[in-house]
Amino acid sequence: MFEKIYIVAFLFLYFIFVFIFPTIRVKRKTGINAYVFNNTDSLQDYIRKVLTLINFLVFFIVLVNLFPLVYQYFIPVKWLEISILKYTGFTLIHLALLWIIIAQVQMSNSWRVGIDLSTKTELKTKGLFSISRNPVFLGMLITLAGLFLILPNAITLLVLVASIWIFQIQVLLEEEYLTKKHGKPYTEYTKKVRRWF
């Protein structure tokens, strides 16, 4: 039962550290709202809606996990429910959170949720950005892979696969934007550093 409660608490703190604190930090330092999605029919806002659904499903499944009689309806993958995979999952989610926090600190005032068309942010190429062009998204995918290992079921698998797909679309949109904003420095950077790792 401790593990079940712990994963709920962890995800709550994860959301605060990954989304709330960085948004507040950027707002205080720059006066800019780092959350730049709008309520339109654009692809960018469609992605926001899908990501909102994904976040809801993640919280929903960890809450349902507290109730074994209900959890069984989410098609658990029983043969993956072994201790070594579960603890590998716990290790991954903690390392991923640390990775994301470091990447966000290195992004500093350039951190955004969505594409900020109104502000030219500084191109980041040092630190974790010298390993991956998208360390925050990579960390989020590792988190979801870890969650699947902790709670292997149809919903966590669906969330992981859907996130790989939607993050790839978001990254392609961001790459197009960064190419327009930064030009040659960005294209040279893409030749040196891989999209993911």
C-alpha cells in the first residue's frame, strides 16, 4: 500500500516541480507567462488538449491503483508485474525528474510550455542540451516508461505510446519555429546534437 500512495504523492510533486515552479520562476523573472497555449483550433492547441488528457489519465490510473478491485479492469499485464521491473520503474521516474529539473534550470528564462511566437528566447546548447535537443521531453518520456514498468497495464501503455507520438509532433513544430528564429546557429546545432539522445 505504501508504494501505491507514494506514486500518487510523487506524481503530485512531479507536476509541481515540472510545471508549476518553472512557470512561476519565469513569470517572476521576466513578467512573461511561460504557459503559451491558447484556446484555438491550431495544431499547437490540439496538442495541449491531448497532453491534458494524457495528464488526466496518468493521475487517474495511479488513483485507481489504490483500489485493486477497480484496477483489474484496466487490463494489467501480469507477467510484467515483477519486482525488478517495478524498482527499475521507480529508479527511472526519480532520475527523469532530476534530469528535467536540471534541464529547466539550464533553460532559465527560455523555458516555455508551448511555442512562444511573441518572444525570441535564447538558444540553449550547453549542459544537457549538448546531449539531447529536447531533454525535458526526453525526461517526460522516461517518466512514462518508468510508470509503465511500475503499473504495467493497458492505460499506462496507451499513455506511453500516445506521448511518444504527440511529443514527436510538438518537437517538429518547435524545430520549425527555432529554425525560423535562430537560423544557421540552430541548424548547425541540429547537426551536432541528436533530437532525443
